Amino acid sequence: MSAKITPLAEWVVAEPVEREAKTASGLYLPDNAKEKPVMAKVISVGKDVKSVKSGDKILYKEYSTTEVKLDGSEYILVKEEDILATVGK
């Protein structure tokens, strides 16, 4: 992470995890046919966040985020209540 983003209260900053461009059957998908990722890696958490920590992979509600582009990197801001689950370790 090139820029330090410090979220407030119940907000979480995460980097979207890119989906594979190839399907299970071996077909390559063009960019416009891919689904937006709903999985992300947590970068930092606000002081009121209790259920996730930096480094966790999360699943979140697709339309509940704020997208931010900073120093050439893309991040999402999502409220803790819009995080659906963490993905195994």
C-alpha cells in the first residue's frame, strides 16, 4: 500500500481481490463479462471495528462500498455491518 488510509469508526479499508479471467472449463472472459469482485483483503480498520482485522479476506455486499483510487491503487471503504463473512485461513 503506497498511501496510508486510516478509516474512522466502523469503516474498513480493503483492496479488491481480482477474479480469475479464465472459467473452470478453460474459457477466457473479456473484461466486460467479468463480475465485480465481492471479495477483498482488509488493509486497515477503524477503532470501532471488532470482527475483522488487517490481513483478513472478506466477503461484502456488492453495492455497499465506496471506491477510492489513490496513488494508482484501488481501494474500497465498507462499513463493518456490510461485511458478510471472512474467508478461511
